Amino acid sequence: MTTKPYRVGLVLSGGGARGAYHVGVIKYLADMNISIDAVAGSSIGALNGAVVAAEPNLKIASTRLQEIWNSLAANSPIKINSTETINYIGRILLGQIAPLITGTSDALSTVANLQTLFSENVGLGDESPIHKLLDRYLDLEKLQKGLPLYVSVYRSQGSLNDLFSAILASVNLINTQHSEFLHIQSLERTQQRVAILASAAIPLLFKAKQIEVNETNYFYSDGGQGGIKNVQGNTPITPLLELANCTHVIVNHLSDGSLWDRNAFSKAFPNTTLLEIRPGRFIKRQGLAKDLIGFDANNIQSWIEQGYEDTQRCCESVARALHIHEIANQARKQRDEVIDELDNDDFHID
């Protein structure tokens, strides 16, 4: 049987509610009849990527994603667990501040208490809305048989440690450790959904998730935290190049002026064509925090439309070439199927 002479990978970066932009990206690729061979995602990109990987083609994936984001626009998945939040604040007040005020804590015990506080695995958000969405829209049986899916995850050092490291790295004071990439279908079935959720576990909002890697259990949180200076974790292209053997990779950014540098990958993989989808106009709507967790209906629709427009602008010429390749590949496949049928019927010409 004829096989495709190329493999197309899709990178879906993280960015919270801005992940609606991915819907427009997928819709344009579907309209161009582009087929994807492997997917890599970070944070919200891991959640969207799981849907893409599980569906038989991008047209169906596009429809599913539109349904999901219509639901998100109507009901935000970000809900604060008030009981957990009150308990957490109370523990801070009683365990950290009160002893300082009353003078019952010395410097060493204060430092020890702070280290404990920063290393705790805390989640102040209610995860039930996200679990309900996954229950409704993600079929793990289909995913197991679907496209290879890779997600980036960050080895957690504790919720507050992770959060403050990310903040310091974002203002260029430090860099964070690199994220790791997990091939979802290679994990135990019970760990697959956990790994997808881990990739999107924003520190302090959602708890880090425990995953067994190489027979050792680690806690992992939002994959976008890794290597912030060069956006290493938030742009998980590495597994598509090193493991999925993609000849073409479409890289989608969800930030204005992403620091990701394609040149390093182009030099290391000179035979791979890298296509970047960068926002042609500001993707920022209300500021980083609100864009991250503010699932506003108007913004979601705006991001979907912008994703479609930017993908058309950035990829139109190459997408058309891939479309022609896809048509030719389908024609070759049909030809081979006909030849196989004739062979099975002992057809021959004297």
C-alpha cells in the first residue's frame, strides 16, 4: 500500500481561555482537508489536542471543539472552591502570621514553616467542571487508537514554589527547569487522563497530579511552566521531531511576541518544514490573568475568528500544497485498492 511521503505534526501551545484560538486553527486546516499525523499540546493545548487526537479527522475534531468552547463560553470551567480557599488562608494566618505577631516563632521555625507552605500541593479551584467536560467529550478508547498525543508536564516542587518560579522567570530573573513530554498512549490507561489534566494544572488553582514515569511517581503541574525563557514547555515541538518523525510541523502560539526561536530547531532538523502561526494582531484582550482564566463569550468567539484568520495568513500557501499532496495520496490509495481487488479476482490481461 502507498504511504504518505510526509508526516504533519501540530503543536498547540498553552494560554488558558485563549485556547479558543485553537478552534479557528483546526477549522481552517479542516477546511483545507489537511490531515494531521501527530499532536503535541501544553496546558489548554493538551486538552484541545486530546480531542483532535481522538477524532478520525480534523472536520469532526473541529465540530467537537466548537461544541466544547460553546459550552465553556456559556459556563466557565474555573470555579473557586470556597471551602478549600478559606481553609488555606486560615492555615496561613494561624501557622505563619500569628506566631510572628505573638513572638512564639523563631527564625528557624519560620523558615521551616515557609518551606513547608511553599512545598504543599494545593488546589483552590473546583475541578469538577473540567472532569464533566472530559467525561462528555473525551473518549479514551478512541484516543488510545487515535493519533499519537504528546503533552508537556512540569515536575512540581509545590504549588507556591511553582507559581513564584514562574513569576520570577517571566521577569527574566531566573529560568525554570525544563518540562517533560509524555506520550499519552504509552501510559497506563488509568494514567492517561491524569497526564492530560496535569498538563493543564495551573499552580495553586489546580493540584499537581501524580504520574508514574519510569517506575517512579512524580507530581506534575502545568507544562507551560518549563523553560520559560525560551518557551520550551509551552511549545512542545520536540517529541514531534524526535519521536513522531514529522516532516512538517505547524506551531501555534497563544501569546503576542512569543520568544520561541524556530532557528534552533531548523538547524537541528534541516529536512523538517516548520510553520508558525503567530497572532497578526494583539491576542491579548483583558490582561494575562483575565485572559488565562476569564472564559468570556465575546472573547472566545473573537479568538476563534482570529485563529482562523491567522492560520490562513500564515499557512495558506503551504496548506494548499499539502492539500494537493493529500488529494494525490488519496488517488494513489484508491488506485492501489483497485489493483488489490483485481489481484484478488485473478484479473490478468493476455
